[in-house]
Amino acid sequence: MQVTTLGEALYPSPLRYFVSDSLRLAERIIQRPDEKMTDNIAFELAGPREKLFFDAKNTRAGIVTCGGLSPGLNDVIRSLFLELHHAYGVSHVYGFQGGYRGLDPHLGKEPLLLTPELVDDVHKKGGTFLGTSRGPVDTAVAVQNLIDKQINILFVVGGDGTQRGGYELYKEAKRQNYPLAVVGVPKTIDNDIPFVSQTFGYLTAIEEAAKALDRAHVEARCVNNGISLVKLMGRNAGFIAAGATLASQEVNFILVPEVPFKLEGPNGFLAALKKRIQDRGHALVVVAEGAGQELLQNNTQLKDASGNIILNDIGQYLSTRIKTFFEDEDIPVHLRYMDPSYLIRSTRANAVDSVLCDLFARNAVHAAMAGKTGLIIGKMHDKYIHVPSELLASRKRVMETDGMLWHGVLASTGQPASFY
Ligand code: ATP
Ligand code: MG
């Protein structure tokens, strides 16, 4: 799987170690007896190249952060800048403000010219100091603005939507015959980007979510028939709920988008919850925001500014259903519904995520300086790789329900494999 390059790389790199352009990493490293390896995709390895397409002294770069917050955004901006500035000697690096709107001079503020002083301690804080937003930008206007500002490289830091946006910008620049390197750094606390085994911010998010679960567990255990219901993020995939469940080890039931469930009936969730309350007198329930959407009526399919469907609130719905169920059963319970969703992602990155941020960012710079474009930095089998942006749309990454993570979750909660 080769990524597009803008042209022949002729400039010598000022760096001292290099990764060959011809090395590949195969997607599947475990082979089943009945499988052929011929359709096994192989990716370019990320890393510094010996020859560069861009001449650093005549090169300008821009950085934009879009979509929701994730711990580590500031670390990524900082490492992108420092690698460009110190390692390659790129003197003009701009921070576009307020997400993709910042690429349109009529909509956004002027970009900031980054300096070592400006980024000095930004990684100590959560959020993104450049700001972020949802909503589209006119790609023709954005590319014209990049041309006017003589920007040759654009780093797009964000989730699936941002990377689709980056791909549109790459295509528009190509259409205008402007040699622009668009390199994506994948961001999402949900950990659901294909070809990225771990996105930055995920581990910090589950660390924070596990703290919330521990506290919710204390609330439930200290009252008679206490039930704590905690909603965590995870629109399409239950990685945060599953990771926090394993980290906390206090969860009794977990509901995720990958595993549909029934509320009623002898094998349904409510019967299992009743048994748990009768046996143990307290319960901790975790629900991912995308779980059980099929149970909710009046699905209005409202969309946000970026075109993402606004999900119905499964937490509120479950809370009501649990309450009425126990009233009907004449079992008094103390039910508390907690929604710490946003509180887990605005913190600064933990140490492991900070390391990830730094390596994702520096590899993005290496790819861009070599003239690679229309790609994101991925991570597979512990190696950083180049993934063509268009490939992202062809896959969804969800938790495998026959995999080790979900089996570990079932083992730690003791819940049945299915509520059907
Ligand atoms: P997250 O979902 O983790 O918050 P995201 O990057 O998916 O991150 P979105 O709000 O969906 O967040 O998208 C970020 C930006 O990308 C928005 O400005 C949005 O308009 C733009 N975008 C989304 N989809 C597309 C697309 N198909 N083409 C062009 N731009 C897009
Ligand atoms: Mg998204």
C-alpha cells in the first residue's frame, strides 16, 4: 500500500537515522490454516527518509485541530512544531485557529505564527490551545488561502471527520495543481480509527473513566440496593467502557454498541440486574453512549454541524427503565445516573499518551518533509505506518466480541455473553 508522493525527493535530510521507503508491514501477522496471504495489505513504515521533497528553508507548514477534545492535542501540536523547527529547520509554522473554519480567512481568526516560547508548556494543559470546531469549510477557499500564505504542508489533527476533511483538501490541492502535503494525525478517545491500534488520549480517558467508576461503585455499595449507572463515551465502539471496566474491576454490567441486548424477559438485562441486587445488594452498570440505540423510539436522526447523527440518550432511557422496573417489582432501590462523559477528555495526557503523541507527531513531520500526502500516521503491531486517507472510509474499527478485550471484560464483570 503505497502512499502518494508529491514528486522526487532530492534534498538531503539533516537527520541522522533513516527508515527505507521500501520497507513494508503486513496487516495480518497471524495466518489461519485456510487463509491465503495474497490479499494481506502491507503498509509503508513511518520514519525519517534520507531524501526530502521539501527544502526546509523555503517551506511553510500549518497545523489545524478539529472535532472533539482528546487528551494530548497540545502535545501533538508542540511536537509537530518542535520537529519542524529544530530537526528540519522550518521557520514558518502556523497554527490555524478554531478547527477547519480557521482555514477560511472570512470565517476564522488569523493563524498564529508558532514559536518555541509559545509552545513551551502547552502540553501541561488539556484541550487544544488552537481551539477546535465542527462544521465544514469550503475546500477551494481553504486551499486558495494556503496558496496565498505559501503553506506547503498541512497537518490535520482529528478524528474520522477531520481525516475525511483532510482527504478533501488533498484532492482539491491536487485539482489546483498545488503541491500540498496533507498529513493526518488520528485523534479520538474512542480508539475506533482503523489501522490505528491505539489512538492518543484513549489511555488517559480510561484512566479518568475508571476513577469515575470507582466512585460510582462506592456510591452504590454504601446504600441498600444501590445501583450506579454510568454513561461513558463510545458512539460506535465500546473501547472506553471496556477499558475502564477492566481498569476499575468494579463493574457488574457493561453495555456496548457491539453487543445488542434485550431489557425484558428471563435472559434480559433487567432480570440479571434484579438477581444481582437480590444476591449482593448493590450494582455498578456502565453503558457506552452508542449502546442499545435500537431500543430507543423517536429516533429523530438529528445531525450536528459536522453531519454526525446525534444519538438518543441511552443513559437517561436506561435510568427510567430501571426505575420503573424495580417499582413494578416492588423492590426499593437507590438508583443514581452519572454522566462523566466530557469530564474524562479535557484533562492533559498521561505519560503513556504523551509518548504516543510525540511519536505520532514526529512521524507525521517525517512523512510530510519527504513529500508524502493524502495519508494519516497509523500504528500496527507496535510500528508506526503510512495509511492512505482514502482507505479509512473502507473500514470501521469496533471491539471484536470474540477477542481478548471483550472476553476479559466478561470475565471481570461475570455477566452473561448476551442478554437475549
Ligand atoms: P471526533 O468525532 O473524534 O470528535 P472528528 O474529526 O470526527 O472528531 P467531526 O466534527 O466529525 O470530528 O469533524 C471534524 C471536521 O471535519 C469538521 O470541521 C467537519 O466539518 C469536517 N468533516 C467531517 N466530515 C467531512 C467530509 N466528509 N468532508 C469534508 N470535511 C469533513
Ligand atoms: Mg468523528
